[in-house]
Amino acid sequence: MKSGLIKFLLLALTLLSGRLSFGQTPNTPFVKKVTDTAKVFALDDLQMMVFRYHPIIRQAALLSESAKANVLQSLGYFDPTLKAGFSNKFFGNTEYYNKWNSELKIPLWLAGADLKLGYDRNVGTYINPENRTGGQGLTAIGISIPLGQGLLIDARRNTLRQSKLMVQYAEADQLKQINSVWYGIVKDYWNWYYAHKQFELINEGLELAQRRFRALSTQTLMGDKPGIDSVEAKITVQERIIQKEKSAIELQNARLVLSNHLWNDEGQPLELPVDALPQYTAEAIGKPSPLLLDTLLGQAANQHPELLKLRSKGEQLEIEKSYRQEMLKPKLNVIGNLISNRTGFNSNVPGYYDFNWSNYKFGIEFAFPLFLRAERGKLRAVKIKQQELDYDIQQYGREIKNNVITAYNDLSAYAAQLAVQIKSIENQQILVDGENQKFTLGESTLFLINSRETKLIDMKIKQESMIAGYQKAMAELYYKAGTKETRL
């Protein structure tokens, strides 16, 4: 009677196991043993989508555009300027004055000079004699040249030169932001990879436990195995169902996190398909070459965005220093104009009022602060900023170098650990196979099989965790070197 009851309970557990395993298995293609290459979502595919459509990457591209707009704005200081003015007063049948003044000023890059073309017509009863021109007016062509302050560099040339350097600064800052965004995305990709592999291994362990339970239940009903083995096998199935549900949630969350970075060309968010598979990575695992470290160190020293930004800032300060030194000179501006009141220049006969060295306007402007305290203070402030910048370059250069070496050491450690882990898994598989053979011969217990099998699954999961860690360490190595590339 007791034996019959046990057989009935085992049969019920078997049927229930089939129902539970069917109901608890998520409807997902990740359980397929054969990889469908059409569904593989490789890191290169992700990189292509991110650099084309990611909003933050697009936003970073605006930095250089903004800097170029500042250059265009600075070029505006060299735009020709046309101005004109007219005024007229007529009262009591008397024309007091009739004035027309116009000028075209063309700033010249060389020597900070200004080329001027003008036409003035000032007539009337009460016009100041020194400004009276006669009915034909006066035409003038001249130039204003700073012989002292502003000869080598002035405010407008200083602004333009620094704005051009700001383009380099913005491009370096753009690269820095892109590298940071891409590094975070790569980590999310490998987190998804690990979550998928973990789910896959736990699911395989569940299927193995279910097959063993069904086999043991049949053997128990036939009287070949004790009933306690079937109960223990059922408990193992239930434990792995719980693990599978937990890993399924982790996979779903990892997929959602990675989907944050997927956008189309119209700026609409995309979702990573449920049937997408991460790329195969076994061939990519290996100890990094010392040549890679030397290459990345050289690249970091020459092209790291942070150092490029600091060097660009240094060039700006050097221009600002030259400008402030120029401001220590006295102002000495020379203004000269040739003038004429002729309206036609087709005649070969020179006129008395033609353009010649006898008809001119000339002037000199001079100014010089006696103590120069304002300009000396500004120059000193620039020199202090240069010293601070030199210290920053030294410190950042050392930190970047050490960060690259640290990331390389982490990568090497992952490679060494993975090599040992692969051998350990091979040995553990031998133990599991041997324990199964002993159990078939009646020389082992189900507890030992489950224990060794669970440890094997845990070791495989750990291996995938180490693979994901290796890939993230690789991404960190390139990120610390200041490049968005994942391979050189």
C-alpha cells in the first residue's frame, strides 16, 4: 500500500513537472542551440547605429559647429563698413546747410590698418569754413595705420585667432564626449551579453534537470531507483526554475538598458528585438600584446582629448599674452588721405584739385598711460594662467598614462583568469561525466551529481562573466587612451 502510494505521488510529480516546465519557460528564442547569424546583433552593428543616430552623439557634433559660428562672428570685425549721413536746414528762404557724408572703411589684416574711401559734400550759408566743400563735394582715399599699439596684433586679430583655436578645443571636447558616451554603451552591450549567456546556461541546466527527473521517475515506477532520488531531482528542477525566472528578468532589463541607445534616422527610439543574439567572442579572447600598450600610450600622449583641450587652451593663452604685451606700447596712429573734387577723370589734363600729394589731409594720434598698471596686471594674470595650465598638462599627462597602464593590467589579468577558468571547466566536466557513470553503476548518489553539475553551471556562468569583464576592460583601455575605437 505504501509502495503504491509512493508510485502514485511520483507519477503525479512527473505530470506536474511537465506542466510546470512548459508553463514556466518564457517564449524566447534564446534557448535555441544553433545560432542564427541573421539575428546576431554585433558590437559593430551597434557602433554603426550609435554614431549615426544617437542624440547625444549628434548633440556633441554641434560643439564644433558652434565654435565655427564664433569664427564667422570674429571675421565680422574685418567686414567692410559703409556708412552715410545726410542733413539739411532751410529757414527763412536761407539754406543754412546741406550736408552729405559717406565713407567705406575696409579693415586690413596686415598691420591692423583701415583703408577708407569717402565722399563729403557740405554747402550752405552757415557751414564751418573748414568743412565747406563746394558744390561738387570732395572725394577722399586714405589709410589709418597704428605704428605703436596694435601694429603686430590688435583686439580684432586677437579675437579671430583665439576663435579659430576654439574650433580645435571644441573638436577635442566633442571627441571626449563621444568617447564617454560610447564607453558607457559598450559596457551596456556586454552586460546584455552576460545576461543572455547566464539565462542560456541556466535554461540548459533546467532542461538537463527535467530530463533527469523524468528518467528517474520512470525508473522509480519500475522499481529500479528509490523514490527519494526522484524527490531530490524534483527539488533541483524547482530550484533551477527559480533561477531561470530570475535570470529572465535580468536579461529583459539588460535588453531594455541597451535599447536606450538605439535610434533611427528620424530620431525615433528603437527596441532591441527579443530574438536578437549577442556576438560570439571566443576567438577575441587572448592576452593583450605589449605592442598594444606602447601604441595606446603614444596615442594617448599625442591625441588624448583632454590633452588636446589643454594644449589648445595653451595656444589661446599665448595669443592673449602677445596681445597684452602689445597693449604695453603707446598708441601712435597715423591717418592720411588724398582728396579731390573732380567728378570726371577721363581727361588727360591734370587738374588743380585732382588726387595728388598737394591735396591731402593728415593727422597723428598719440596716447600713453604713465603707469600701465591695468595692462601690466592683465599681462601678469595671463602668465599666471599659463603656469597653471602647464601644471595641469603635467598632472593630466601622468594620470592618463597611469590609467592606460592600469586598464592594460586589468585586461591582462582577465585574460590569465580566463585561461585558468577554461581548464577548470574542462576538469569539472570530467568530474560530472565520471559521477554520472558511477551513478549508472550504482556507486554514486544523485546529490553528488547535482552538486557537481550545479558547480559546473556556476563555473560556466562565471566564465561568461569574465568574458564580459574582459570585453569591458578592453573598452576601458581604449577609452582611457582617448579613442572611441575598440581595436587598433
